[in-house]
Amino acid sequence: MSDPRPVYSQLLEQRRVDIAHDEHRHRILGYCKLAVVVGGAALVWLALLNRSISIIWALIPAALLAALAMFHERVLRHMERLRRANASSKKRSLASMEIGPAPESPATAT
């Protein structure tokens, strides 16, 4: 039977890469949401104080913020699932490597 350690380490490394990618997306989405809020505040300012545009234009950043928030939540949930799977996989792999292969039962031993 081949050694499972390379497979486990490859799986754990791939999960680490996926988590890092999701963390990057999380950071970018946070900045995008901030930019949309600032843009929306500028539109509201233009609509209410300067009366240069209609307040209806403020609905565009509000809808964009809602869409970004939903997508951001999905990224966070996916990242959390990867972290839990990574932690669980580490515990199982370490436990199985410490225990070693299962002993043969008396019925199958010859």
C-alpha cells in the first residue's frame, strides 16, 4: 500500500491556496462595497443638496451594494467551509498516520 502522506499534503496545500484566493476576494469585495457606499453618498449629496440629479439615481448604488453584499456573503461562507474542511482533514490525517494501518481481524488472518 502506498504512503498517503503525499496525497494528504497535496490536498491540504490546495485548500490553503483556495483559502488564500477567497481571502483576496473577500478583501477586494470589501473595498468595492466601500467604494459603492462613497459613490452612493456622493449621489445623495448631489440629489439632495445641489439638486443637480434626481434622488432615483441613488437606487443604482443601493442595488449594487445589495448584490455585492450577497456575493461577499457567499465568498465568506465558502472560505469558512474550506477552513473547517482543512482543519478536519488535518486532524483525521494526523490521527490515521499516528495509528497506522488497521490490524487484521482474526477471521481474515491466515
